[in-house]
Amino acid sequence: MKTFRSALLTLFALPLVALAETPAPAAAPKPAVQEDCPHPPTPADAKPAAGWTLTRGEALKGAPAVTLARLLEKPQAHEGKTVRVEGQVRKACEKKGCWMELAEGAKGAGVRVTFKDYGFFVPLDSAGSSARVEGVVKVTELSESMAKHYEAEGAMVPRGADGKPREVQLVATGVELRR
């Protein structure tokens, strides 16, 4: 009887010991839980480190360079032409990054940069960056509601002697930003 019990114990105990020494299979990773925002995650390059160069839109193609001061001085001479302008980003749209202002100082006229076909944006914290932009120059009169919209977002909208909002715009095909 003792031998029968020993044999029975061995028959059931050995597989249990073998199973105990085998590591359990790894559990499948749980899928990430999306809390509430249906938008894709912010790209890693949205907030690059200091000294970065960030390109949006098309690569710059070498359009004729025009200084920001010259463009603001005689915008009609460049209207409808593709140019490359460099300057400091004074302000950028803080909601989507769908526009930015290039200016030489905190006050005074600047150039509003929008993006061709609304096809790309700049980081929301682009203010203070250096920018190189290629695009088509437009001299435009804004509607009062559009001027108020820009001003509500912190932009400076120049007004002519008649009080109408007018500005120089650059519809960019490509942008490079540096800090």
C-alpha cells in the first residue's frame, strides 16, 4: 500500500513541480486607454529643445531674399511674388499655430504669415523663434471681424489713416524655425 501511495504521489507531484519551475507566459500588454481627446498625440518635434531647426510645409527652394524692413517699406513692389524673408516671430496663433507675425520689434508693423491651403501649422510656442519663410506676398484689407479675431489672439493689426485694417501677408509654402 505504501508503494502504491508513493507511486500515486509521484505521478501527480512531479508534473506540478515541473510546472512550478516553468515561468508563466507573459501577459499580453494592455492597450492604452484613451482618456478623452480623439486627436492624434502631439508629434515629438512640436516642442524641440533649444537650438532646434524645425521645418514645416515644403523645403525652402531658394526664392529671392527680401529683408523684412524692405518688404514692409514697399510691399506693393513685391505683391504676388514669391520671396524668402527672415525675421523674429513676434506672435503666433495660440490655438492652432495657423499664423505667425514676423517683426523687428515688439511694436510697429509686421508681416502676418499664413500657410498655403491651411496645409501646415507652427508650434503654439513659436513666439521668440527666428524664422525663414518662403511664400507669396499679399497686401490685403481685412474685414473688421477678422481684424478683431486676430487682435483677440494677441496680434497687432495695423490700420490705415482711414482706420481700416490693412496688413502685409505672406502665404507661406515652407517655414524653418530656429531657437
